[in-house]
Amino acid sequence: MVSHSPPAASPLDRGLRLFADVRPGEGLTAVLLALNIFLLLTAYYVLKPVREALILGQGSAELKSYMSAGMVIVLAVVVPL
């Protein structure tokens, strides 16, 4: 019978265990996922003001409100799919 022992926890795993339930071998994946979310949110917060400035530069505040409503309708269809 072969017994498999769990992998030893790395220093990264032990450090992350202070904040969350991180099992041995999951530390790098947890850091990469956190970095991914950070980059996505950063890109969103950079692009949102640029998008609004482009809309307001080409039209009026009324157009901006119509564009926002249009995005809500498109996302209401796309997200469930």
C-alpha cells in the first residue's frame, strides 16, 4: 500500500494562512488570483473615466445617460449567457 503524505507548506502558504484558509501548495495560485483581480479592477477604474470623457467629448450629458442605459440592456442579455 502506498501512502501519500500531503506536501509541506511553503513560507508563502504559511504567510497567507494568517489571512485565509490556504492549504499547502495553494499559495502561488491564491497570489496569482489576487493579482488578476487587482489588475482587472485597476483597468476598470482607469478605463471608466476615459470612456466617459470620450462620450462627453462627442456628445452631451444626455447621450451619456442613454449610453449608460444601453450598456445595462446589453449586459442584462450578455451576462446570463
